[in-house]
Amino acid sequence: MRILITGIHGFVGSNLVKALSGEHVIYGLDIVAPEKAGVVKTYSWDDLNRGNVPETDAIIHLAGKAHDVKGVSSKQREEYFEINTGLSETIYDYFLGSAAEKFVFFSSVKAAAEMVEGDFVDENVTPKPHGPYGESKMAAERYILSRIENPDTQQSGITNPRQRQQRTYILRPCMIHGPGNKGNLNLLYGVVSKGMPWPLGAFENRRTFTSIDNVSFIVNGLLTKDVESGIYNINDDEAVSSNELIQLICEVTGKKARIWRMPCQLMRGMAKAGGWLHLPLDEERLRKLTENYVSSNAKIKQALGVEHLPVRARDGLRKTIESFNN
């Protein structure tokens, strides 16, 4: 297949190139265009507007502004919608007018729910995004869904007789990790690998992650199998607690796990004071570190006809942590 990947030089894009380029022809679309092994050529968004991008069989849309848990200014909020929503509208309109048959959009579980109510979140949840990241991703989802239902709206003026043959997949991943990842998992590793104690052991939480190898497996399945259009959560099969993650980091680094079970109320009080004093641990960070966030991947596994994803959660996390250690 000929595949166009937006945001191809990012973490997920780089890994998808490694996974897909052996069997497919890969083109890129990004704000930078260095040569990249496995990529025929990377085009700019201006090239797209000028009609200089070659026809492909599928488009994978990764380009976006990443989640930031810090305070967001009004200007930064506008950037989230300009990038996460605006670029998604542009590339999806291009897809509808092209000969491509499949469109894969990387949204986020945060577009559906900032917090999980109940045991887990699935695709049937009523979306309640919180903050510009989740809200801008949800706005992109809604635009795409509106264009699927009414592809010839006057909003874009595109008429495409091949619309019924095209498939659209909206993916909502939990935190994606793997070698080369520079997100919150890397920051946690930096703290624990130095032998610092983990004082939040009394919080018994569970959360799902997404190994980059499982991401590549799912995307390849969507490209090569006859899967119905729709919204799909993607994450590893098993949920992992923060305490288990700390223990795994210590196993890999050869450190003794120092998990302190400080009273939860005490830690909440310290986090509240940390917000007043601008310390590293505040109420928002405490919530992020100790919340339950379990996502169900049953729908995507059923769609792909598999009982289990190829990489188990602990194995994927171990591979990522070992990459930090090296």
C-alpha cells in the first residue's frame, strides 16, 4: 500500500515507519522534512494545499499538539484548536476528495473522559473532555463524524463518489510508550532510578498504557483487514498499578523498591500546600499519579479478530524502561 503519514517525524510516526515500511510505500507530511529511512519523501502542508502530494491508498493522521498538564494560556488554548482541530479538518477534507480508501485518526482517551467513572471507559461513554487538549481532539472527532454522515456538505464543497468505499477509524489511545518516548513515564523513571522513595504507595490505583508495538499491530490490522469505520479505544490488555510500575522500574535498574505507604489524607494535605508553595507535588499532579484510568480494548480486538494483543503490558513497559536505562 501507499501510505501518507502526518506528523511522521514524531515518536509514533517514527515507530510506524519502522513497522510499516518493509511492506508498504511511505510518504510523510510534516512541518519539517529531513530525509528519513523508509520514507520516500516528506511533504509540507503547503504542498498539500497546492496539490503536490501524490495519491495514496491510506492516510494516518498523527500531527497534533501534545497534552500538557501545566497551566495553559489563552494563546496556547488557541494553538490546540488551530493544530489538533484545524489540521484534522484540513487533512480529512483532503482524504474525502482523494482516492485513498482508509483514514486513521489518532485522537485520545482524554477526548472522551478526563476521569473514568466506574470500572473502565469504553467507546459508548458520553464524551466529557476537560481542558484544551481533550476538547480540541473531541472537536476534531465531531468534525470527522459529521463529514462521514454528510460528506457533501457545503462546508468544504467536496463531492466524492467513492465515499461509500472509504473507511474512517478514530483511535483513542491511552498513554503510548516505547523506546524514544519522552513523556511522563520517562520523568517517573528519572525519579525512581535515582533511588528516591515513592511516598504514594497507599493509593491503590489501576491504569492502562499502550505499547508502541501494540499500536503498530493495530494500525497494520486496520490497513490490511476489512474493518468497519468507527471509534476504537486502543491500549494494552492489562491494567497496571503505579506501585507495580515503580517495582518494575526498580527491577530493571537494579534498585531496591522503596515504596512508602504514607496516609492518603496526609499526602492530599501536602499536595494542597504544594500548590500554594509551587512545589513539584500539587493537587493536580497527585491526581494524575494516583487516579484510576482503565480503558477497554475489547472492540478493537473483536474488529481485528484477535483474543489478545501481541505485547503484554508488563513486557512493553519493561522494554520502554530498559531503553531509558540504556
